[in-house]
Amino acid sequence: MPTLHLATWNVLHRVHAENYDEGVVTPYPDEAARAAAIANRVAEVMADGVAVLCLQEVSGDQRDAFRRVLPPGTGFFELAYPRRPQPRRPHVGRLRDATELLVTVVAPGMAAETMASLVFPDDPGKGFLGVRVAGALAVFNTHVSFGERCPGQLARLAAAVRSGAVPAAVLGDFNAGVHHIAAGLGTDFVPAALPPDALPTRPRSKPDGKDQHIDHVFARAARVGGAQVLPAHGLSDHNLVRATVEAG
């Protein structure tokens, strides 16, 4: 299998942003403008050689913006959560479709098919989506809950990856630091090591005791390296993480 460039990005669902006062959306009172800018950023990343991009907190509107911008032949795979985010206050950036999804985007011309998906039973707004690409690599896109639900979700995720019996990459927003996640997945999962001067994957404007590197790329039965954090240019509260994966 050739070396593949993979990336992950939590694009920040608009309703979550407003519910939790994420100031990054303030310059975008029109969510359609932010959705278009995010879609253009994804197009830039894909054009720079990323074969598979795993996206979390995608609204239905954002998914549609991707489809308008990305080239014909791009593969789109999605998992819609049964929980629909509900505004806690008057909602500024109106959405036509507030559904929350995991979306995996695959570069045009690359064979891909869904192989597994699960909404975690203890959190109807978190889960994983597995897609087999290039006939050889299973790419699992995931969003894992913070706190006490995390270990059980990691166990379910690891079991699904192992059951595929092929080289695999696991990417997403894990809501915890790399050592905690590595312990939960197991020693057969190897994380992509970020350089010491890497940007935070989840920058925090004020200290709150939480890790600022919570978005990760892991590989199983494959080599992983070349990790870097790419800036989100103020479009989300998360930056992107990019890495290379090659079957061992």
C-alpha cells in the first residue's frame, strides 16, 4: 500500500459553539459564510495531498457546503447522530439542518467503502465511522466523550478496529491527551508523535486544566509518522492534525 496522507478536524457545530460561548464564531453571524470558509479550507487541505480527511461536529448545512465545493468524484461517508443539538439561547447562526454528523472525505479516484459504524450507547452524540480505502487500509473517524465514558468507548472502538483484520488508522477528537488514549486503546495502537513546537490541537484561551492536544492519529499494523498541526485560521476551536500512514 502506498503511503497515505490522512487528516482530522473538528469543525465545531454551530449550536455547540453558541451554547458554550466559543468566541471563534463571533466574526461569522451568518453561519453560511463560515461553512463556506470551512469547506474552502478542507478543499485546500485535500488539494495539498491529503487522501482521507476525518471531520467531527459537522452540521447538515456544513456537509452540504462540502458537497458544493469539493471536486466531482470526491467520496463522502457519514454517520448521523440521533441526538440533534438544541440551542440553549436565541440562536444567531441559523441552520437549515442542525443534524450532527461524522463525515469522512476521500479524494477522487480512491476506492472506498463503509466497513463499520457505531453511535456509542452511552452518548447519542459520539461514535465512530470506519471506511476501507485503497482496498487495504481501514480509516476510523471518531469523536469520543470526555471523562468517565471515555474508557468504555475506547474499548468498543479498539474492538471494532481489531475485528477488521487489516491495517488501520484511527483519527479524531478524543477529548483527552495522547497517553490516556493510548492506554485505553491498547499497546497495538501507535500514536503519531507531534513535534514539540506543534500548535495546540484544541487551543484554550484560559487555563482550565484540560489538555490542549486532544485530536490524534493512531495506527494499528501500520507505520505512522510525519504528524503536524495545521491552523484552522479562526474557523473552529480545533486545529487540524495531519499524518502519514503506511501498511507495515
